[in-house]
Amino acid sequence: MSEKRPFAEAPTPEEAAREIRAMRTRGAAKIGRAAAAALGRTAAEADTAVVRSRLEAAGRLLVAARPTAVSLQNGVNVTLDGLHEADDALGPAVIARAMRYVRDSEAARVAIAARVAKEVPKGATLLTHCHSSLAVACLVAAHERHDGDIRVFADETRPWWQGHISTRLLAAAGVDVTLIADSAAHFILDSEGVDRVIVGADTVTADGALYNKIGTRSVALGAMSLDIPFLCAAESHKFSPYSLDGVFPEVEERDPREVLDEPIDGVKVRNPVFDRTPPDLITRYMTEKGPLEPVRVKAFIQDHFGTREGWI
Ligand code: RI2
């Protein structure tokens, strides 16, 4: 990013929101960074007289783009921080916070991947669900740490087939990776002696629960029934301060045609795209600040997020 013209290449908030809604920009961490960058661009381009109203409108537009991943709301709120500065100081302050948000998110990915790699034993068999850029980074780091001596099974994750993205990236990194149907997950957990499940996160709430791509809960249930540790890799931007106030994520329900493109007479279709995995099915969250048990999540959120005055 150019230091002289920060975020000059970033999409505008309108473009970023459109890309996020259409899932051309997807992955919880990425949409949070995209929101921060779009606000950085607005702050850099808007005149002092209108910068506050432009940022406020852009923040609301971005938050509404997708409902479940809290990193989007955090990307907006950490960057705007209630727009508490005076007009002439607002633009530079927002640009600085947008830069910090993006930098912190990228640094967290590297730190968490290294931590998870240390937890994975040599020769391990691992299973992942959906495409989490962070889970893939963890698996590649474990592969590198053990000179290629790990195996990965990846669920295909209908209806968007995001498991294909994970397997393509893992294969390109030289990882021994096998794609499986979602419904094969329990069979593979059992028959292949899976040592750890590693998934990403869309939102972690104060009660220690995980909101992640649909099917995560079934995998976690399977892992618990077989005594397999279930790890969730999540940077601190994935934790929901709003849940401290009793506001929990809305589970996004998308177009039924994503499940069935040609309607069948008399058949209704549902397409919820996330689910909630309760805390007792999660062994540990892996954050850039260290491992975290679900019972400690509330204190972690209280500690990590400040007063949140004026947040959307
Ligand atoms: P990273 C994705 O949601 C998946 O649910 C994935 O587990 C989660 O974001 C986290 O991904 P979607 O945007 O932030 O594909 O680790 O619906 O990349």
C-alpha cells in the first residue's frame, strides 16, 4: 500500500459492499479487512466538511452487506471508533486505524498458524470444513513444520463448494489432501484416525459459541463423539463484543437456488449458510494472544474491546 496515497487502490464502500454481498469477496477475515480498507479510502478522499457523514453512511452500508461474520462489523467499528475526533483530525485518524486493522489481521494469521502448527503432532491426520484462509494457513504451517508428514481431509462444503478452494490451496502448497463429501465427515473422522479438527470462525460469542459455515456443528458433534480435539482458529476480530450486550449473530439464509437451481414441484428448499456450535463441543480457540478455552471467551472479549462508544 502506498504511504502517500493510502487505500487509493481499495474499492469504494459501495463497490466493497456489492462484492461482499455477491460473495466475490468472501471469508470472514477478508471481508473485515475489505471494509476497513474501503473506509480508509473514503477518509482519504472526502472533503473535511463531509467526511463524517460519508464515513457514517459507508459504515452502515458495509455492516449491512452480510449479517453473520462479526469481523465485518468489527472492521467498520474498529476503524471508525465512533468517529470521536474533531472534523479536521477525523480523516487521518480513520486512515491510521484502517491501516492498523489490516496489519493486525494479517499479523494475527501468521501468529495463529505458527501456534496451531506446534499443536499438531508429526504424522497427524487432520480434517477441516469450508474454506477458512486461517485454517489453511494453519495446515500449511503444520505441513512445513513436519516436512510434509501430515494428511488433511477437507469437506467440500455445499452449496458453495468452498472445500474446493481449500483443497486447491493445500495441494498447491504440497500438502497431502483429500476432498470428501460433507456427509462423509463422520465416517472419515472414525475410519481414518483423525487427530484434530481445525476450522475457522465467522463469529465467536461471549458464551463461548462459534458461528461458522453450515455443517461445522455436525463435524464438531462427530469429533466430540470420538474424543477428537476440535480447534477453532480465530483472530480477535472474530470475537463479538456485541454479544456482551445480548446481541447475537443472525444466521444468514441465502437464495434457495444455491441448493437447487431447477425447482422441483411441491419441494420447499432452505439454505441457512451458518450454524452455531455450542461451547461444549469446542476444545480450544486459537487466537493471536494464545489458546483460549470457551469458558474464558467472555473475559477475553471484555479485555480486548474498549468502551465502544458510538459504535454501529
Ligand atoms: P477466514 C467463511 O465464510 C467460512 O465460514 C469460514 O470458516 C470463515 O468465513 C472464516 O474464514 P464465507 O464468507 O476468515 O465463505 O479464516 O461465507 O478466511
